[in-house]
Amino acid sequence: MQCKRCKKNEAKIHFAKIINNQSTEYHLCESCAKEMNIMGANHEFHLENLIAGLAPDAEPEAPAAESKLACPVCGLTSGGFKRTGRLGCPRCYETFYDELIPLLRKIHGSSHHTGKVPMRLGEGGAHNRVREIKKLRRDLREAISQEEYERAAHIRDQIKQIESELKSTGAVNES
Amino acid sequence: MTLPLNMENTGPWMRADGAPDGDVVVSSRVRLARNLAQHAFPHVANDTALRAVRQAVSDAAERSKMLKNAHVIQIEKLSDIEKQVLVERHLINQRLIESKLGSVIVERDEALSVMVNEEDHLRIQAMEPGLAMIDTWRVVDSLDNDLEATLDYAFRPDIGYCTACPTNVGTGMRASVLVHLPGLVETKQIDKVLKAVSHLGLAVRGFYGEGTEPMSNFFQISNQITLSRGEEEIVDNIEKITRQIASKEREARKWMYSEDHLHVEDTIFRAWGILRHARLLSSKEAMSHVSALRLAVYYKLIHDITTQMLNELFVLIQPAHLCVSSGKDLQAEERDVARAELIRTRLRMKTA
Ligand SMILES: [Zn+2]
Ligand SMILES: [Zn+2]
């Protein structure tokens, strides 16, 4: 496939960005990927620079006063964040929250975490087990629809076991 | 410092028998990005903080049963060649080499490792041969739980694990498979497949050996989005899509053989001849012939070789490995000599 940017070289990197439900395909050759700073030494892929490259689009809307924002812990400024596409410390997520949320929606299509939760966060352990059960129930439906009854029976046992563990330990349970 | 690794062979994890879908899928890898709540991210942190992070992670690793045979390797103590060896074994990357106070904790079978002070404080990694996304995730998930028992991770319930770059936030998970698709390349269906896959929220790129040209038939497929989907959903999705690609690849291989078996066999047996007799082999030439031999295993044309042997060769014939096993810094032509010799020896060994 030809590189969609220079229309000369063979494309070696393929991905799509979905922004506001609009999907843009990228098929890039190596030198274009390097020019766009999304490929570094040893051919490592740095998608974050593409995101940093998206920042100029957003800049005209941002009032000048906003750029005075700086993280009280690491000192990173809003401008610094836009230039590098990187945050300085965990606290930055709070400092730049208002800028981050739209950015996360741009990158990931949503700004809400639905994955793993650390065990130590109170109900974290139980929370993860509940998610595990949900996943097993999905598997169970799939197994039954494909008439794999042996697998279904096995999954059902797993669900029962986790449910009884959750009942007996109350909440946190490390596997 | 000498690396506490067996340089005669690759990591033991690569040598396991019967990798699922191993005819098409070389390996599965899952990496989790984690940071400690009380320190700045590595690119901002000062030396004191970086040292504290490194110590805290080493201590946590020491308490994990999963890392009970692990070595802690401090990157700044290694020679350039030793660093490159770790890159060739997929244990570290360029960014960790550039980090001032980085380390890598490597479990003995090399399937499990933790990079410390790369872009994030921790990059926890698990690898498995073949298509084993879900198992690989389970392993890395348990190690993450182990480490979390000691470490205080930066996490927010709304957006998940905090990472230096917002592209990794949420699950912090990057899951990938390395696939070998000579059939789809040869039958010119590869563009269609690459387009389809990129629209499914996955990124695909050529896979690089030595040099600047990607190895034409190898591709790495990984998730692009780390937030708003659960880990199981992400790995499950990659596994399902990869399984579909693998079945398309097999169809293409079958079609190629039925259409023109003479041409297919000729390419394979030429590769076999060259690899067993050549005196000088560039990385590019060697890689393309080794790739042809993977097909020989698939078509059951040559019985003395296995896919695992070939997967290992891909690692062992890279420059830093050649230098370390010959005990000196080799120039380009000397490397070609050493590479040809290593391949000749390996391909004459009978499999057990
Ligand atoms: Zn180009
Ligand atoms: Zn900060």
C-alpha cells in the first residue's frame, strides 16, 4: 500500500483515528512517520507525538489566560503539556483535568475508565471479581449458543466458585 | 557486568512446544504501564526520585512469588552491546536505554519482566509463544496484583491508571501479537487486511529486524485505545481478530500451494540450501530465508526443523547476540560470517 502522505513510498504503519465518530485512516511510510515524529529510534512507535501535533488545532480556542496554569507538584505548565504531549506527575491529572477530558475523548473515544481497579482501593478486590463474573457470564452465553456444553459447565463452576468466595470473604480477596 | 542470561539460547519461554496458532502467530505480549502515586513521572523526576522508584520496585519484586528467580539489571552498568542484547530479546527498548536510572527485572524464563523508569515508573510485561492473548493478560494481571500489594499506584477511579502520556491512561495496557503473513502478502490481500484491522481500533506496523527495512512478512498488531474498555475486552478482541487473520493466511497458503506448488517448493528449498551452506549472510537475506523456512514447516516439506527453532534464530542472528556469543565487537562483514556459521550449525542439529 502506498503512503497516503507522500504518495511515494510503501506504507509500513497503519492505524485509524476516530474523532467525533469520524474515522481517519493513516497509512504512513517510515520517513513520513519520522517527520511526523511518531516513529523514533529503533523504529519505536510514538503515537503521543501525533496527539501533541493535534494541539495547535485546539490552541486558537484556548484563551491566553489558561496557559498560566501550572501543576503545584511538578511545575508543568499547560504550554509544556501541549508541546510534549506528556504529563509531569500524577497530580497533573487534577491540574489539567479540564484540558485532559476533551483530549482523552479525542484519543480514546471516551474519558471513562471501565477496566481494572487496584485491589487496595477499598472494594477494589470485590469490584474486579464482579467484573470477572460478568465476563464469565458472557463466555457462558457464548458457549451455550455454540453448543459447547462441557465448556459451559466448566464456566458455570468457575462463576459459582467466585460467587461463594465473594460471599465468604465479604469484600477484598486477592487471588 | 555480564548479563545473567543464557546467550546460547533465547529466553526459555520461546522454546515451549505446541504454541497455539504458532504457524502464523509468533508471539503474544501484554504490557501494563503503572506509576507510583508519590513521585513525578520519569521524564520529570530528579535522580533522587528515580533512585527511590527503582528501589521500591526492586523491593516489591523481591516479595512477588512470580519473580522469585528474577534478576535485577541496572541499565547504566551495561555495555552498549549488552543493552542491545536486551533490546533484541524484547526485554527493554530504546527509551529505557536513554533513561538515566533505568533497570529491568527479568524472571528466569524471560517471559515476565518489568522495565523501571522508562516512560512510566513501571512497564510490566508478559510474553507467550503463539496466540495466547488471554493467558498472557492473566499472567501480567497477577504480577500486577503482586506488585501492587507493596506499591502505591497512581490511580483515579474516573480515568484509571495515571500514565505520563495520555495515550496510555486508563488500563495502561498495550497488548500485541507478532504475526507472519507471507500468504497474504504474496496473494496481495495484505492491504485489504491492514485497512480492515486499522478500522477495528487496532494499529498495525511492519516488524523490524536489523537495519531500516521492515521484514516484509512480519507485522505487529496492537490495541490503540487503552481507556473506556476493559482489559479482557481488549485482549479478547485482539485474539478474535488475529484468529480470523490466521485463518485467512492459511487459506492463502493453501491456495498458493495448489496454484503453483513448484514455485513454492523452489523458494523454500533454495532458502534451505543457502542457509545450510552460505558463508556470508546479511541480516536481511537471512531473515527472508528463515521466513521461507517457516512455510516449509507449515507445508511439512522439511522435517528436521521446527517453528520454535526458527523463532529462536530470528533473535540469535541479530548483531548484538552475534557479538556477545563470539566474545568481541564484530564489524559488519564479520557479523555476516558469524551469522552464516551460527545458522549452518543450528540447522544441522537434529531436533530432539
Ligand atoms: Zn510517506
Ligand atoms: Zn504535575
